[in-house]
Amino acid sequence: MNPITMGSYLPSPEALANKVILVTGAGQGLGREVAMGAARCGATVILHGRQTTKLERTYDEIVQAGGAEPMIVPLDLSLATDHDFEQLAGAIDAQLGGLSGIVHCAADLLAPAPMEQQRLDDWGHTLRVNVCAPMALTRACARLLRSSQDGSVIFTGETHGLHPASFWGGFAAAKSALVTLTRVLAQEWAHVEHLRVNMIVPGKIDSPQRHKTHPGEHASERTPLEATLPAYLYLLAIQSRGVTGQIFEL
């Protein structure tokens, strides 16, 4: 399915019924949009983020809309260890009985700057949050995903990870590495028929990150967050079984 067709996907209210979906960065922006959309389609959603207050707002909106009660997981990806991720996987298994999918929306971007102004610590932080932590979280949850009846991992890329440009240094490098990770995992899981991994590159979306990096941009130049939702829901739904290792640039 191409990005245009994915964008017109209309899921039923039961498209994700009986699925447990972990969404990182679910307190705001794209992560919140995906979490709300998955809940509307019947999923039990695990809300990850750094700030509990933001996660509680997403939680309240899902419950008020009649969705299944979510699970809240506050965790700072810049500090989390393998032990933290393994504990999280254990808690998901114990409390919810399994995991059907992960949508990696969390991202952290320092201000774009010339390479001469980007320090080693800045790169270390950027790579840890944007590629190392998603890898570690996916690895920790792999057993649960393998045990599910239909498993999907979606990484969220960024345009500069596909088309590098001046001043995007560490962030572009991290998102480029995420492309490689997507394809490596797809090959390693190719023999698991029900398990898939893909990437969505949303483009110029109306997100808090975009507001920070392009403060002078007019709102009409940005794509509404809800316009990206059909692609995420399609890749989470069983209709996308067999679609793996793909990079979808919207």
C-alpha cells in the first residue's frame, strides 16, 4: 500500500480490538494523536512519556471518550537503562497479559546548529533518545511481540534522516540510523509471519517539535496531526500483515 492509499484508510471502531499498543511520547503532539486514535479503534493503550501530568491528560481524554482504561508509564528515555526497559516489559505482561504493538513517537531535538557548535554530549543525548532507546525498548518487548497473534512496530522517522541538510547534524544522523534499524529488524523477523516493523516519516506536521524548529512558519504550511493517523492505524491493524521493512514518507 502506498502512502496516498494509506492516508485514506478508514478503520472500523473494532480495527484494533483486543490489541495492546504502547505509544511513546503520548503526552503531546503526534504520540497523543496516535494514542487517542488507537483507543478509538478498540486498543488498550500504554501511554509513555516524561511528564506524568501530560500523560494523565491523554488518559482522561481516552476514558472520557469511552476507550479502555490506559496504562501510564512515565520514563525518561535519556536516562533509562536496559533494566528499566525489561521491568517495563514485565509490568506490561503482568498487568495487561501481552503486547501487540509499539509506536515510537517520542523524540528529542536540540536546536539546529552548525556542526562546529554541536558537542559530543549533545550528540550522545540525541542518539540515546532518538535511536538507542527505541532499540532497547523494542528489544525488551520482543518476546511479548513474538507471542502476540499480530504484532507491529512502527518507528517515526524525520525528513532529514532521509534527506540530510545543513545544521541538522546529530538529529539527522539519529533518524538515519533509525532507518537502518527498521530494515535490520525487518530482516531478522522475516521468518515470523505475524510480526512486522516499518517506519513512517510524517513530513511537515503541526507538532510541538515543528513549532520549535520552524518558529516563523505559517500554520497553513504544516499538515494537521490527524492527517497522519490513518497510516499509523493501518500499520497497526491486521490488514497490514506482510508489510514490513518499509519506509513510508508521507
